[in-house]
Amino acid sequence: MPAPSDGEGLRCGRSASVQGIVSSRVVAPYTKHVMPPPIELHLDDIVQTRKAHPCGGDTWRIVRLGAEIGLRCERCGRKVLLPRAELERRIKRFVARGPER
Ligand SMILES: [Zn+2]
């Protein structure tokens, strides 16, 4: 005779924990529906990113605008290109604003 109560007990506990994970993840897509206002970027703006460059610097000068944004590390002078959406996610704050337009 099999003991169905054991199996059911396991399944029940498992599904409960899975549900907990799923419900906490569901929140993220909803917040993404609200489009954040686009960040205005100008040449010569200095921005600080959440993630520092391997050199230790975390401030960047904007040197190129387009589909991809060109950034120059203020510490080591290295240039990188980041898609605008990626950069907007990384920007922590503006350190200095370049001249308007
Ligand atoms: Zn650097």
C-alpha cells in the first residue's frame, strides 16, 4: 500500500515556496510598465554611475550622443560606448551639467 499522504505533504510545501518566489518577482514587470522620463543628456555632462570603472573611477564625461552614448572615464581617460538605455540604468547622479545644447 502506498502512502499518498507523504507525497502530498511534500508537494504542498514545495508549491508554497515556489509561489512565494513567483509573487515577489511579479512586482518588477508591473513597475517597468511605468515608463521613466528620459534622462536628458548633453555633451560634457559629468555623470556618476552605480558601478565603478575597473580603474576605480565612477565619474564619466559624455563625449558622444546617439543611439549609443560615448563616455570617457574621468579618472583614466578610457572611452566606452553604452546603449542609452543601459547608461540610464547605470547613472546614479549628475555631477556637473554641460552647457545647455
Ligand atoms: Zn577608468
